[in-house]
Amino acid sequence: MIASVFGGLRRPWTTVCVGLLTSVVAQAASAADCPGHPDAIGTSRTIVVDPRAHPIIGTMQYGKTLPLEDHEVVLTFDDGPLPKYSNQILDILAAHCAKATFFLVGSQARANPEGVRKVRDAGHTVATHSQNHPTGMDRLPLDRSRQEIEQGIASVTAALADGTAPAPFLRIPGLRTNDGIEEFARSKGLQVWSADFPADDWRNVSAARVYELAIKRLEAKGKGILLLHDIQARTVTALPRILHELKVRGYRIVHVVPATPERPATPTEPQQWQLHPPSETVAVSRWPKVPKFASAGPAALPVPALSHLDWHTSDLGARVPRGRGVPLPPVAPWPRQTTLPPAGTLAALPVPTASLFKIPESARMTLLASSARRAATAQARSTEVSSAKLAGKSRRHGRVAVAQPPASAGEAAQAPQNAAATAPKPAAQAKRNGRSVWVAGWKKR
């Protein structure tokens, strides 16, 4: 059992060791290619990309980035060439034998064509960054944006002065792009570059802060395109420290060049263009796309026949009489073989007969008797209520008669007759309203 456990742990550790060994060998080879600089990080490899196959990259804005392995970094610099700082950036990269991509501004290239040629001669990739670096290029009319892009390419091409054009890589100033700009760049065969993480070196921050942001954001993503500027003094100060820390932490520099007919693109898989492609053991966080089906037309379903609706069957088996024996289970009625009518026929349901609505004589007599009983009960309740009202009036008249003075002899002789005629019998009153009799007796006591 112990052997099996260690055997299961051996494979992951072997993979990790092989990965670390490959990284060390790559860095050693890169450093060996940089004579006189044993601490140089070097350039581990060069990848060739086809702009038409992947027209937009950089996870700061898009869902794809360059096909990098873990702990691989692409260095990019914007806004040059500016001799005072751009030349120092080139010297630092040369001391580390690190290759980068420079997105040059057309007006800067026109003012300093020698700086453009220095970038090319040092083996870096020359790309473009518009003509005048407008701060809100996404708000410009599309014709003006097209003019900025085309003039920037023309100015850099003129500065190269060797008949070659810059790489078809374009970065929009401030990353302020829109759908129209991206569509125009795609039609020209340009690849729009965003970035995976910046170092904020264009802001009014210290060089230490630039170094801190670069390393912190790279560690958070594990790989990607680093956005820097070669016209800032803080970038010149922070770059040597950034390159040294990248080597200490096991990161590798990757150089990117465009594909040409003589230099085909590096073979890649689609998932390699994602910053963190989903693993086979991790569930995808979104539903798969539902394919679109083309319907040839409404399908005509057959009309159901009457036999389909008749659930009664004659082979359910006779009911087994009660007894001590164990009855056999009835024959299962399903499945039942049925035949479908032709598709063009219509089934007509039978007209219901008049016998379905006839009520049996016994049921009719029962309903009549129930109606008579309900009518008698309602009449009895009405009589009781009327008797109770009459009894209350009689008691009130009796109390009024006691309070009046003695009547004359004629009135006294006539009174018993009226009382006998109007007063109800005690027995009948007791039957109709027993509560009234009891209350009267309680009052007398």
C-alpha cells in the first residue's frame, strides 16, 4: 500500500521536475547566448503569429492573447522613439539579450528616423502606434481614425528607409478602440494588440511603484503581455530591476514576429490563445452554444383515430372470486398493437345519443323527496320565528295592562274574551319556544 501511494505521487513530482529542468536549461541557453552578461535573462524563444488568423489579442480588452506557456512574458514599449530615454531602454535590453516589440508613433519616427532603425538593427520588432497619438481615438470619426493608422504606418516605413514595412502589429493609443477601428485594421491585415497587464509607468508614480505593479500583476496572471513606455524616465529606472526579478522568479522572455510566406506561423492549438484555457477536469462555466437548425417546413401529423382514445380493453381478465386460493395475475394489456389510419383521412367522432342524458326514475324520485324535505324544513323555521315574535308582543301587552288603572265592569267582561282570543296556548308556546317559557318562569320567581 505504501508503495502504491508513493508510486501515485511519483508521476506529478516527475512532471514538476522535468518542467523545472526545462526552464533552467532554457534560461541557461538564453544566458549563454548573451556573452559578458551571466545574469542576463535572455530570450527563451521566438513565436511567429499570423495577424489574419488572430486579428485581436490581449486580455485587457479581448478574450484571447498570445499562445504563451506558463511563466512566459512578452515585453512591449509604446510612444517612441524618443532619443533621451528610448536609447537607454535599448541598452538595457541589449545587456539582458531580451527582445521586445516597439509600437512607434509616426510623428516621433519622422522626427527621429535613426531611432527607428536602431530598434530594427537591435533585432526587436517594429510596430506602429498611430501618427499623432490621439488620446480619444475611439471618439474620432472613422475616416480620421483610418488616416491616423495609415499615416503612422507610412511614417515608420519611411524611417526604416530600406524598402521594408513595419510588422502588421497595431496598438491603439490608450487602448481606446471601437468596432469600426478593429474592422478597418482587420481589412488591412493588421493585428490589434492590447495587453494582459500594465505597469502604469505613464502615470505620475515612482520607479519603485512601476516595478511593484509589473511583478504583482504578472504573478496574478502567470504569463502575458507587459505594457511599458520607452519615453519615461521611471521606466528606464525600473526596467533593470524588473528583468532581474523575472529571472529570479523563473519567468522567460518570448519574442513575437509576424508570419511571412518564407516564415510560416508557429503551429498552435485554439486553446493556447486563451490566457487560462479550461482544464478537462474543470466544468466549463458557460452553457455550450445551441446549434441552429433549418426547418424544411411544417410537418403534417396524422389525425388520431378513435381507437387511440379507447382505453377499455376486453383482455384484462375476469375478476377472480374471493377465496383462499391465490389468484393468478391478470394478463398485462400493454403493449397493444394498433394500426394508424392513413395520413390523409380524418376521423369522425360519433354523435352522442339521447340516452346519455336520461336520468333514471329512482334517481328522479330521490331528488324530488329531497326537495320536499328541504321545503318543509324551511317552512317550520319560518313558523317558529313568527311565533317567537307574537309571544314577545303578548308579554309586552301584559305588562302594560298591569300598570293601567282598573277598568270598568263592561271592559272587564270584554277583556277575558279578547285575551282568550289573542293569547296563545301555553302548551303550544312551550313547544314553539321553550326558552321564552323558561325566562318567564324565572322572572316570576
